[in-house]
Amino acid sequence: MIVKETGIEGLLILEPRVLKDPRGFFYESYHKEELAGHGIEYEFIQDNSSRSSYGVIRGLHYQKEPYAQSKLVRVTEGAIYDVAVDIRPGSPTYGKCFGVELSAENFLQLMIPAGFAHGLSVLSDHATVQYKCDKYYKPESESGIRFDDPDLHIDWKIDSGKAVISEKDRILPYFKQL
């Protein structure tokens, strides 16, 4: 597994070794010991999956302490633009956004530590996203930031006229209100 830094502490891109031949491909999407060798040590306890169509924007979501989640995100169908925003108080990169295209074609994964808001936009006709979490989801701890926050300047890589956003995400507070 190749681990690439993003310029934000703890936020990492993982690139697995993919074995391809005429039959298809094989790769290990998660290998606890190998990741530990790179200093990535999480005890993942929940797997989540979502499927969405082109233009869907989900997020920016996070869970407040003590239930803040670290996530390992990958795409098994289609392509997304995956975004993480550092919301860790006192972090030198507080408020900094990072985005990367994750797809079934490029096999990249994003390791998002606790203390980040997370969102995605679907770039393909459909996308299936799978992610591991190190804490259980707790509805009472759920929070978020508006997807279109002017201070974050996130380019979701889709035509804004075709964006599909839930009512819940449309009414999230702005970053300044954290």
C-alpha cells in the first residue's frame, strides 16, 4: 500500500497494490498490519455503504465528541469527489479543505481522522461508496456544515444546476457558526 500525505496532518490518501490480469483484478482494500506499519492504527467497528446518482452532494457531515469518527473511504462503483475539512480546534490547518477524486477505476482511498467534516459529490451516473468507521454512529452527536459555505470555497466538480442536495444538508450551519 502506498500512503500519500495531503498537507493536512492525519489526512491521507491510500493507494493499494492492484493485481490485474485478463480475468479482472484483485486488491486488499484493508490490511490492518500493513497500515499499522505506516502509522495508521484505527480499530474500525462499523462499515457503511451508500449509492447515489450524478450530482448528489452529501455533507459536510461530522459527529461531535465523544463520538467523532475516523473514516476510511473508498468507491466500488463510479466516481466521487471526496472532501474533508479540518475542524480540529487548535489545528494549524483548521478550516482547510482537501478534495480528491475517488473511483472504482483509480482504487484510491481517503483516510479521514476524527475532527474532520466529510462530504462528497457524485461525478458518475451512479457511485457506490463504502467506508469504515472507528466509532458507532450516534444521531444525537450528528452535525455538519453547509455544502456551499462561502468561506470554504469548495468546488464540488459538478454543474451547480444539476446538484441534488437533501433538505437536511441545505439547512446546516455555516463554518463560522461552529
